[in-house]
Amino acid sequence: MNRTASRLLATATAIVLGAGALGCGVLGKVKQAVDNVNAISKLSDRLSKSGELTFTADYKNIDGSKNDGKTTTVVQQPPKAAYLGTEGRFILTGDTLYNCAGKAGAKLVCHKSPVQTGELSKSDQSAYLSAVAGGGFVNAQMVLMFMTAAAVVPGVKIVESTATIAGQKSDCLDVTGIPRDADPNAVTAKEFHVCVSESGVLTRFKGVGTDDKPIGVELTKYSDKVDPQAFAPPKGAQIIEGTAPPAPSK
């Protein structure tokens, strides 16, 4: 069991143990909280394993912005990962980061810097992804943070369902009633809909952040094959060597 699922399970256990001396009305709320933790734990455990998968996936933005409907291709072959968007590319090879800017069909300018797997902060990774794929784009790691934050908040409502998205059978959650976090830097959402395939691939995420901005992606094409060329800048790209990653565009 991964750390996220273990933490959620520990939370559920604590809720149950702390409910013994409470009245029936409170016990009903406790049961809902435990059910919420269990529902999110099941999907978060599955999604957390997506980092071990090899695949190529096309996602369309469904964030209501100017990037709505545009496609970002995610290519993963651990420890390598690449995000190919309309505004450039973001590539991690395990020991190197390429941050490439430029529209599709144009010559890209790629900043190359040494970065070991796991060294890049989640906030910087999010900023790099936004630069190449649009501000509403989210990946599995970002969705896990949303799910974990929602799992332990009292009063949150969760409805489970299923769907088949781009040929992938998926389990889904509709999560509503999330209060605004007191920490302005917290990774939270007011509500969201998330679907994860049986293999652990994110197939859909659509939500509204606490800043009232829509965020979302939906899988449109999936393959368990990868093109090795995805993990390198395209031919003709201008490469700028650096000792540290450039500051990501916010």
C-alpha cells in the first residue's frame, strides 16, 4: 500500500475509534466521513501506481479557457516522462530536464538542465505544465493532491459511478461541498469529478478551484506503446545548456 492510501486509512481508523462516545447523529456523520475516505483511498491508491506505467495518452483540455479542446500528449516510460503541448514541451529523462517553448510547427527553444528524478518541486512542475499545456491542465500527481485534501474534510459529499473513456473502463467520483482552505497556498478545489481507469491511468478530471477557475482534462486516446523520440527535443530545436532549471512561467 502506498503512503497516500496508508495515510487515508489511518485517518479512517482514527475517525471510527473517536466516534465511540458520540451520539447517533454524530455517528451518522462519522460513517459518511469513513465512507468518503474509503472511496477516495481506493481511487488514489490506483492512481498513485500510474507513475509505474508505460504509455502514451492524449488529453484534451476541458477547462473553459482559450486552451479548451486543445490536446496535450503525455508520454511515460519510467523514469522518463514528456508532456507535449501546444505551447512547447516539458521533458524529464531521469537526470535531465528539457523545458521547451514554442508553438507546434515552429522552432523550439529548449533549456536543458540536470535534474534528478524527484528533485523538481510539485509547484514548479505544475508551473512548467501550465506553460506548455495551459493553466487548466492537471496530471496524476496534481489530482492526487486534490483527492487527498478532500478525503478528510468534514461535510464533503462523494458520489461513485463508472464510465468508459477512450476505451478505458473507469471508476469515477463526484466530490462536492469542499470548503475553502484557510491556507491561501493550499492545493484545493471547491468541487471536482475524477475518473481513473482499472490500470491506474487518469481518464478524466474536471473541477473548479478555490480561485473559481475551471481546471480539467479528458483522455481521448491511449496506448501502452511509446516513441523514444518523445523524450528528446525535436530536431532543429535550439538547446540552451544550464546548471539549474530556468524559473517556470507562472
